[in-house]
Amino acid sequence: MNDLYPARAVVDLDAIAHNVGVLRERAGSAEVMAVVKADAYGHGLVPSARAALAGGAAALGVAQPYEALALRAAGVEAPVLCWLTAPGTDLGPLVREGVEVAASARWTLDAVAAAAREQDRVAVVQLKADTGLGRNGAYALPLRSGPDTDWSDLVAHAAALQAEGVLRVRGVFSHFAHADAPSHPTVRGQQETFARAVAVAEEAGLRLEVRHLSNSAATLTTPGAAWDMVRPGLAVYGLTPVPEVGSAQDFGLRPAMRVVARSVLAKRLPAGQGVSYGHAYAPSRETTVLDVPIGYADGIPRHASGAGPVQVRGQRFSVSGRVCMDQFVVDVGDLDVDDGEEVVLFGPGDDGEPTAQEWADAAGTISYEIVSRLGSRVPREHVGVIAR
């Protein structure tokens, strides 16, 4: 453990590679684009990307331009799709590095085309259709105000720029709104809308190499939506996007992250002594408490105060009182502990330790948030054969 910071997140890169293999099997003939945005959901961008590729991913997906460029700077040569760019963003570096840029609006296509002309090269783009999520993407459903859609306009503009020779449309994609509820009617509805959006693109003369709609949840539960490629994120890191349907173990996934901290103090307190801010917790009898030096500044959810599960010496306990900025307290009763005791916050659960899903349940959130919000001052330690 880093002596300068008494907590760490151990990331098993072999687990990430394994999970991609599981997802490839689930995807059938479709390829896998591993989503490594948000520092690979907190697991470490570059090491996780390399592990995903080693596991058989054909491409990588990121949200922000700086993430795509960081991959290229690290020597990652695999196809990378970047889908969140704002007006005024200099897209020249993305075009120069061969990053595929997602376009939801005409301005993106124009910006990509301008960069391609400057560099005398053909840029590669993918068009994003809003098939009912109501977020980014060109709206592909008809409006009452007219027969045309944003999607048909975007496709026509892309086809014109492709005919000019400044860009190539490699693919079309969209995103589900309710993939974590496989029987929800929008799941079928969005598949139908996506099929129409693909048809519009192909009728405009665009020869698509990839068409993708499925996120982690759809990859695991709706195989018919796979098309040419699936785009899982959370499942790459071994967590289930549909805990009500199946656990990570049920799907054959291996959680990749284990978070541990070394307590800075163990001491006895008398019965009735309030613990931490507001004295939200007070032991009913004399007890031993551990001061654990990791808090909400590190991404440990304050909403899990009084409920967040931990493991000490193989036994389960909960956060006692409030999660503070840099620390929290755990009442361990009469357990024989000392200063510097290891406290496991979460991990795969193989040794009885809590899981990220249990922390999510305790905080009233989702496991995505538990791992991706883990703060940057918590060192990541990458392990596994792939890390060597």
C-alpha cells in the first residue's frame, strides 16, 4: 500500500480481459467495443483499455476528446470512438490521431470536415441517432411539425461531405433508455426506430461497417439487438447493470476492483459516546472503533452513512455515523484490532467482503457511481498477468 496514502484500489486486469471474453460470447457474431470513458469507470484508462483489447475487444469507446487523445498518446492504436464534443472544440487533434468522431448535429460534421481539409486527409465519423432516449444524437422519430427528422437531415449532410471526399461514415449507433428493464416496451420500440434509421442511412448511399445499439444491459439480456457490434461499459469491469435480473456471478462476470484502507487508529469508547459529526451514532456499550482514512472527498458516498458495509478480519460491519470528507468510523465491538488494521470496503465478494453493488444499495444509487466516482487521490494498483 502507498505509504503516502493509506488506501488503494486494486484492479485485476485479468478480470477485465475475462469479462470482455464473456461479453464476446454473449454478443454472438457481433464485435465488442469496450467503453473506457471516465477513467475506465474509475479503473484506470490506459491499463484497462489494454486489458480489454487483450480480452478481444475490437474497439474502444470514450466520451471526451481528451480521453481519446490520452489513449493515442499511450500508444493504443485500436479504433477509438469519441462521442461528446461541444461546439467550438478543436477537432483537429482527433482527426490527426485517427479517432472516430461521433456526430449528432451538422456542426460536428462541418468541424470534422474543416479539420480534414486542413490536414488533407479523410476523417472517419459515426452518426448517432436518438431513437427515443431524448439525450444526444440526431432525433430519428418524426415530429408533428413536419415529415422530416433531424436524423434525415444529418444523414443527407454526411452523405454530401462523404461525396466530397473529406470524411467517411463508418457507422451508425444509438443508445437504449430502458435496457436494464428488458421487457419495457421502449426496448422493442427503439430497436425498430434504429432499424429505420439504419435504412435511411443506407438509402442515402452510406456503406456502413458497424451498427451498434447495445450497452452492457442489452448485451447481457437482449441478444437480438446486437447488430454488428455491442458497446458494453459497466460489464467490462465485472459489475452487473441489471442486479434485479442477475448478479455478476450469474452472468459469469468477475468484478475487477477491490478497495481497501488501513485504519489510522483503534480505540475504546464508553457506552453512549457519540461518534463523528452530529453524533448520529452512539454505541450502546463500551466498544472499539476504527478510524478509516477515506471519505466523501475520495468518492465514498455520504449517503451511505450508517449503512456502508465493510469487512475487518473476515467479519462484516457498517459505517458508524456519518461519512466525513477524509474518513469514517467503524464500530467493531470487541474484535481484537489495532492501529493500521486493514479494512475492506468492497471487492468481488469471493472472500465474503462487501461488493460495489452492496455499497450502491446502502447509498441508494447504482454500482456505476460507486466505482467511477472513486477519487483520484486513491492509488490504483493494477495486478494480473496482463499487468506484467
